[in-house]
Amino acid sequence: MFGAGLYGEAARGELPDTATMASLGCGNPTAVAELAAGETVLDLGSGGGIDVLLSAKRVGPSGKAYGLDMTDEMLALARENQRKAGLENVEWLRGEIESIPLPAATVDVVISNCVINLSGDKPAVLAEAARVLKPGGRFAISDVIADEDMDDATRAEMAQWTGCIAGALTRRQFEAALIAAGLEDVEITVTHRVHEKAASAIIRARKPALTA
């Protein structure tokens, strides 16, 4: 349900074991982001760097992949994994996903793997994602969504062992938050169950393009 097993064998074979073993995500956002050569990608909550490094390979030398994490330990691990992978088109950023340390309209694609649900201020995260996307840019993440009937008792129980499920939005809440952040073409596709009352989902949206 979580971790490197959600990546195909070919993808895992592209990277050092220390990158794949550090993955605690609920999906594989690089598989659904439709990355193209020359694009700039930002991974929110990049951890050991698996999605950043896979993205860097997809966008090629003419593109760039940013990884944003709040801990020095994970950034150090990610830089070591980058060194082992021999990739140069990567930059690591220290900071919080509620306040992304990049200028507006910087990236073509924002990805994330089971991280946004951990934030205590999800509207701020989504607003920041919309801010750093270029016009027409894409939002493509994997995250946990709660069932509409998840009750407070279940959330309290889940909070004892994981923030992922306890802090998850429902489908309707996520759709509304994305639209409020200024994104459009919202699409949420459930991929697999992670709990009796929650599922992993691919969540896509787009920043409106500039009009003539």
C-alpha cells in the first residue's frame, strides 16, 4: 500500500537502492505526470529523492527537477542518491510546502507523493503550488483521500499511528480546495485502498493558460 513496491521494476532499477528504500509514498506520481523533455518539475516533500531523480531522467538534460523538503537529514540522503545516480539537472530546496521557496510561474509540473495530506494548512499548500506553476502548468500528485463517511472516531484512531489517513481530505474537499486555489480541470482517480475508510488516489489539475 505504501513504498517502493508501487514503482515498476524498471523504474526501481534506474536508481540507487537507498532512494527506493526511502520511499514511503502511496503512489507513483512520475508515472502519471506525463513529463516531457525540457520541462521543470517540483516535488513537494521530496524525502529521499526517488520522484525527483525519476523526474530528472524523464525531462532530460534540457529540463530540471527541484526537490523540496523540510529536513536536513532527508536532503542529505537525497543529495547522496543524486550523486550515485549521476544526475546534474537537480536542485534541492530546504523549506516547507506551505511556503515554497521559488518565484511565481517557475515550474511546468508540481508532483507530490502522499505528503500534502500531512500538512496542517492544505489550502496554503495548494495556493503555493498554483503560484509556482507556469500558466497552463500541471498539478499531478498521489495522495490519500478519506471516504465521505469517515467519522471523527476513525480519524482519532488513525492519528495514533499515521498522519496520512487521519489528515486526509475527502474527494469533494480536495476538489473544492484545488478550485479555490485557482486550478481547473480537476480529476481524481482512486488507485487502491489503504484503509477501510481511505484510498490512494491520483489527483490532477491544471493552472489556467494565459488568454490572448
